[in-house]
Amino acid sequence: MNQRSIATVSISGALDEKLRAIAAAGFTAVEIFENDLISFGARPREIAKLCADLGLIICAYQPFRDFEGMPEPQRARNFVRAERKFDLMQELGTDLLLVCSNVSPLSLGGIDRAADDFRALGERAAKRGLRVGYEALAWGRHVSDHRDAWEIVRRADHPAIGIILDSFHTLAPRFPERTIRSIPADKIFLVQLADAPRLELDVLSWSRHFRCFPLQGDLPVTDFMQAVQATGYAGPLSLEIFNDQFRAGSAARTAVDGMRSLILLEEAQAAAPAAMSTALPPKAVSRGVSFIEFAVNESNAAALASLFSQLGFRKTGQHRSKAVERWSQGAIELVINANPTGFAHSHYVTHGPGVCAIGLDVANAGSVMARAEALKAKTFHQPVGPGELEIPAIHGVGGSLLYFLDTGDTNWDVDFVTVEHQDASDRLAAVDHISQSMPHEEMLSWLLFYTGILDLARMPQLEIADIRGLVHSQALINGDRSLRIILNGSQARRTLSARFIDEFFGSGVQHIAFACTDIFATVAELRAQGAAFLDIPDNYYDDIEARYDLAPATIAALRANRILYDRDGEGEFFQIYTRAFEERFFFEIVERRNYNGFGAANAAIRLAAQAREAAAADIPSL
């Protein structure tokens, strides 16, 4: 099994904080980045002891810059520098120095010149029992391709000189990863892994600011790993990530994300033997939302129940011993939890009224839980009363819970006494999607969380224009589209998404969409029951009339009901929004006609309307 490693540059904090977070996440090796060491207040031997106490092997010290191909006197000075680094490495207890390709304007080209320099450096390293690995930077002055780096290592022909491969430096410039297959495994001293979104940006800026963990970006890291595997390489797989958000975020969360990405990459490559204790159970098929639970207090409970009633839900259950109600319509199950103790109450105290838990219907709840635990998800347990059911759960976005129920298992509501209610038409049929808002810097983390644990595929990320800034929106969808989760984040401080986080005191569910089959009849009935919807300006309908060849009666119905419309090919989408509950979350009602998107073209219209509504209600400007 390859050792799982990460470079200290990948996460935030002082060196000791980084090392503790790395060890806690389950890594067994670490690369010490030079700046982390020289800015830290402890000597190398003390750092070595800390790593040993934490169970971490220091697999490399890096980087050593601008070495090969230098004229005199810089060349001689480089060897002096190298000897000093060798002293430091021996004190640290690591045997590998990473040398990256030269970017100095003073450097001289030539494969043989560089090979001679590395052969001489190899001699010096070998006398101390050390090794030197050469990495091609994608922006190197003379060497920017792993093929050239390998040719220099090959010509140096020294046992202490090998190559270091970095997925970003191969994949970002689109160098062919297949050529790695011909490199002997014993000459590959280290493999570094990073992903990145595809950006039209110079490769240096791209690398320094936008790297991310494998499977979070768009680069074909799995193809790179297949090429590495073909060589028979069995050394460390080390994450090296330069990312402004990672360096500003939680060291513990980033380290866990890194470990999660390596485990998932191993799964994608079938790299882990079947007997490994960390082998992942396969992803269980998800089949939609079982229930959504809202945490409220006593006064909020009455107001939320009134809103549910206006939206056509009926109270169908009352908990035997707690202030918890079940509300139902179609395949939708909602829970209002106003109990003064327990998890929901703690969530309410922290966040105010909002979604505290989501139940998901899966083919094998036990398998999902085992997979989640292997991927470092935090499990949840709380005391249950006599005869009450404990449902397997993990912590999700903003500290909320994700419960997992086996398909067809209706026992989650065993604690409820049935409430008699009048029969009524079920206008709302199912949960269409759930939208969660979070700080922008957390989006990659939750992307990996959801796609790693569940059978969700990510759609292309969209940028939505809020009147106060851009919102990044990432849709995650399962195979039969019964489960759709939207992640929203904004770097602007005054967008609706960002203000929700401020007012909700953290990440959470900002809106839930319900599906119906006849939106015009549904809206008419819900309005008659007292439901209030977001007002859309007439200018919007003038534009829709000009843009689409819709029948006059359809345009009139859209305008009269304030329903939004979108079209994609032959597909049509209708949507309408409720007003925000307690200035926090809101609901959407949609009708899909062979349409798979989310009405992104209407998002700016909706956001502007919500900003006007907030201003009219004397709510601070969103």
C-alpha cells in the first residue's frame, strides 16, 4: 500500500498545528515545506520528534530552487546551499530533497549540463545516505515537462538521483501522462497529487492559487494515477495543494478532505487490496428524500405549521412524548421539532429556525454509514427513549444531520401517533431539490463529502448574478434524478447567500423545492389557502413574451400568477417562490416538462425580487 502523505503547505496554521491536523486525519507521512520550517520556533530535531510522536514519517523536504544549469559563481554557491540543506535533512530525519526545475533568468539550458549538475549532487547526497528528486515545474525556464526531467535523471545515471512526478505539472499543460509508464519504478522517488478547475489562466497563477484535492477539480487525475500504477511505483502518494481558501480555512477540515480525496482516488484506481481495512463499501443507490426536519421554538412552530397548511400539507402525526409534529403531502414528509431538549433544540439555539436534519432513502443504510465512516464523516448518536427508533446519521452541512433509511423503511415515524385529517388533493408530489448555502471556501469540501459518500454526480458549476455580487452554484444529482442537492457559495459579503449565512449563524438549507404536475392549478389552490408568493415585475413577462413563442393565454397565466419560465430545447420549466420564513429559508414550487436544469436564467430575477421584498419589510439590505 502506498503511504498517504500531504505537504504542509497544503493547509493553514503554524507547523505544529498542521502536523497535528495531518496526523489526526490519518496520514502516515508528510512533506515539510521549507517556509513552514524556517518560520517555526522549534529546531529541526524537535520537529522530527513531534512527527515521530504523531506517527508521521517525513517523506521529503522541499523545495530546493534554481539549482541546475547555473553559471559560476552561482553554481558553486548552490552546492554549498545543498550541503546546508543536507545537514538540516539529517536533523529532520528525512532522506529526500525535492529540487524543482530552475526558473532563474541566469540559468543555462542543456540536458547534459543539468545531468552533470545532478550527478555531482547525487555524489554528495549518497555520501550521507540521502536522495534527491527532480521535479519539472510547468513554468520552468528550460525544463517544464516531466519527459525532459526524466531524460536529465536518466543521463545523470546516479542511484541517489530520481524523478518526482506532480499530477498538476503534467495535466495542467496537457502533457501526455502515458509517457510516465516507461519510467522505472525505482527511479520515481515521490508522486505528488493535485487537481484543479479548468481555467484560462497562466499556469503559474493557476498552480499557486487554484489547486485542489483530487476529484474536486477537472483534471484527469485518475488517468495520471493509472500511468503511475503501470510503473509499479509503491512509494508515497503525497498531496501538494496551493489554494488561498485552503490556507485560510480550518486545518482540521482541510486535512480530512485531503485524506478523503486519497481514499476515493484509491477506490477509483482499485488501488486498495480487498483485504485492506480501509477498503470502501460501494456507493449505495439513493432514491430521494425521506423527510426534512425543521428546528423551531414554540412560537415559530405555530407560524411554520400555518405556512405548511397554506402549502397544502396536512398534520398527520404527533410525537408520543415530545413537541414534534409530522406534516405530509404526496411523497413529502416534513417534521416540525419544537422540543425544548435534544439535538434539534441545540440546532435552534445556534442557528434559529431552520432545517436541522434531512432523511435520505438509500438501498443499504448500513453500507452508506460504513462508507461515510471510512471517509472520515462524523457520526451522530443521541439517547433515544423506550421504544424509540435510532436512525443511523452523520453530521452534514452547518452541523445539521443526514439520516439514512433503507428503501421502503417507514419505521422512522414509529414514534408518531396518527392524527386524523381531512382528505385533500396532493398538489405537491415530491421534493425536487434542496439548496444549501455555505461560505464559498467550504464548497469544495462539501462537494467531496456528497460525491464521495453518495451516488451523486456533479453538474457544471454556474455563476449566478445576485444584485450584490456573484454566487457560485454547484448541482449534485443522482442517476434517476430523485435526489438533487445544490451547493451555493459567494465571496461577496452582501449577496442573499452570504447574508443567509450571517443571519443563520452558519451554513444550512436556504431553500427547498417541491415538484408538482400542474403549477397553475397548484398555485391557484395554494393562494386560495392563504399562501403568499414572491412578486415578479411585469418587465420580466414582457421579456418572456418577446423571447419565447408562447401562447397568449400561457403568457397571461404566467403574469397573473407571477410564475417564472425557462426553456431548454424542447424542455420547459415553471417555478414560483414563497416569501422567506423568518427572513431565513423559503420554498419553491416547480413543474418540469422534459427539463433537467434549475431555471438558472431566472435566478437573477428571483434574487432581485427577494432583495426588494426584504427592503420593503424593513429587513437590512441583502
